[in-house]
Amino acid sequence: METTNIKQIYTLFKEDLNNNLYFLIAEYLDNITVFKYILIDKNKAISIYKLRSEINNSNSFKIDGYDELLENLLNYNDKKVIISNFNYKNEDITIFISHEMDRVLGILSQRTN
């Protein structure tokens, strides 16, 4: 799926520009015209990313953000989650936001050099 309503998503990340990752995401969003994402069932996302977290914990190339993501997904009361992945300035980033695009649920990030 895709949307050109990037301003609403951008607003979520520009609110905390002291956070380097939020700043990087806001900068990325400010430079695109189309935001591509998938809409997935929350329970499916929990299942997938719980398994990925377990794999990540046994890997030497760690991806940051699983603990916060899983906690937020478990406490999230809606049925759908928006997931988008992109590479920007040598950072592989996956963002998780509410399907109404009004709340950040988590961010996974890994340096890609």
C-alpha cells in the first residue's frame, strides 16, 4: 500500500527531534512524496517479530528496538498495524505505527555501512 499523506506520519516523528532516530526518520519522510507500507494484523506482527527477536538475541549483528516494539504491540488495543521499511543514510529502519497513523509503536534499526 502507499499514501501521499506523509505529513501526518512526519508529525509523529518531528515531535521528538532530540531522538537521533526520530530526527533521521523525519528527515527521510520530509524528502519523499510517497510512503509505502503494509497493513498487517497485530497478532500476526507480534508472532513474526517475537520470533525475529529471539533470532536477533542469538545473532552478533543486533537490530535495536525489539523490546520496546513487542511491549507496545502487546499493549496496543487495535487489530491492525502499519509497517514500513527503508534504508536511509546507512541505516536500515523499520517503523511500526498505528493504522490510524497517530502513534509510533516501535522502530527497529540497524547500521548498514
